[in-house]
Amino acid sequence: MSFDPVGAALDGLGFGVLAFGVLGVLATSTEYGTGLIRATLTAVPRRGTVYAAKVLVVAALTLLFGELFAFITFFLGQAVLSGRHLDVSLTDPGVLRAVSSAGLYLCVIALVGSGLGALIRHTAGATAAMFGLVFLAYGIGRALESWSYVPSRLVLTNAADVVAQVHAWAPHPRLPSLGLAYLDLALYLALFLGAGAWRASRDA
């Protein structure tokens, strides 16, 4: 696989992934831990409306700050790479897509965290589940590669590796195709936001 100046510049996003995930968890779990959810549901009895409103706020804020974080990280990385004449421009093929997809990935992580927060209703537990989903699942996928590459192609971090780079989608047995990587992100959103919505509809 050839050197990808976009992927190299965006390596720093890994430090923001857990922060965005925890932010998403806190957005839905905090009220359950403090008991304030009862007051919220008294004011707005429709549980689905409360959950949807929280998800929409998290989506809007994390998409905005995720894109900002991604583009700042990209430009800082290119400033470093320019000294070695390895930098690229946003106008180069695939670069804008990769950078904007990195910001989208951070938004997805936050929304998955929101779903986990609503599902588990315990900040520490939901954060631990988020950590396992993002970081431990990669090791599990690699461990199963002697049996099948399918688990690795469904791992969230591998999907991120593909959408946030220009060349990472070149054929590789453990990585999904570009289309499958975007589908993976959509499936994670549907699964965890759906699970959170189901749990949010239960008794507080």
C-alpha cells in the first residue's frame, strides 16, 4: 500500500475518537445517573421525542466540531509533510472526501456513544462498552483472520481507515471496500441508535 499523506496527517484523530465517544455517552447517560430524566420526562412525556432531540443535538454539534477537528488536523499535518515535499492539496483527487469523511467518522462515534448511553444508562459502563467497540474489536478481528476476514471488514476502526484515507481502499484482505466501509458506518448508527431508542422507550 502506497504512502497516503492524508491518512498520515489524520493519524492524530485517534486522540479525539474516545473524547467524541464519551461526549456522546454523556449526552444520554448523565440524566439517568442523576435521576434528572424523571423531571425531563415530566416536562416532555414523549420519550421518543426526548431521545430524538438529544441525538439531533449530538449529531449537529459533533458533525460541526468533527469536521473542524479533521480539517485543522489535516492542515497541520500537511504543514509538517511539506518540509519533505509529501504534502497534498484539498483539490487533489479523493482528498476532500477523505478529510470530510474523517470528521463524519467522529460524528458517528459520538452517535454510537449516545446509543450506548441510552441503552446501558450508566456512564462508566457505556464508556467501557464504547472503548471495547472502538479499540478492542480491532484485536478480535485480527485474531479471527486465520478463520475469516469477514469480522475485520466489519470492524469500525477498519472502516474509518478506509474512508479517511485516499489509498487505503486499494485491495487488502482485512479492509472493506470504500462502499462497504460507508455501509459499515451506517449499520453501526442504525444498530446502536436503534437499540438506544428501544431502551429509551422503556421505564426511566
